[in-house]
Amino acid sequence: MSDATSVTVRYWAAAKEAAGLAEEQVSATTLADALTHARARHADQPRFSHVLGLSSLLIDGDPVGSRDPATIRLGDGARIEVLPPYAGG
């Protein structure tokens, strides 16, 4: 029995460029599940996994920080923001 929910993954800046789209829907129970699905969907984009690994993540506006993605459960309709590192002045 699966309790996966529909969540939105929104990509910003270099993550958006690497994914080739601004956002997508995935079905996942945890943040780790969502990231695994995203990596699989974009396996043909060589930069995607690298950029994703460098990015900060927010769930419904709250920073994930150093928490283990496998321990972060997602509610139905959750919004994951993928924010790559920014440079500049």
C-alpha cells in the first residue's frame, strides 16, 4: 500500500535550465522519493543531478537545511523549491 502524494517541484535559475522546465508534478512520500523521481526523469540532462546536489531546498517555504531527505515526509500538494547557489554582487 502506497501513501504517495502529489507534490510540485519548482526549479529556479540553473536548476530550471538543467531540468529544461520550471516545475513538474511528482508522486512521493518523502523528499528523498521526490528527488529520486526528479533525477530519474532528467537522467538525460547531464548537469541536472549535479545542480540538484548543490541546491538549497525549501518545502512550502521552509528550508530543509542539513536534515536527511529520507526523514522528511511530504503532504499532499507540498511545494518543493530547488534553489541553486547564486553568485554575484
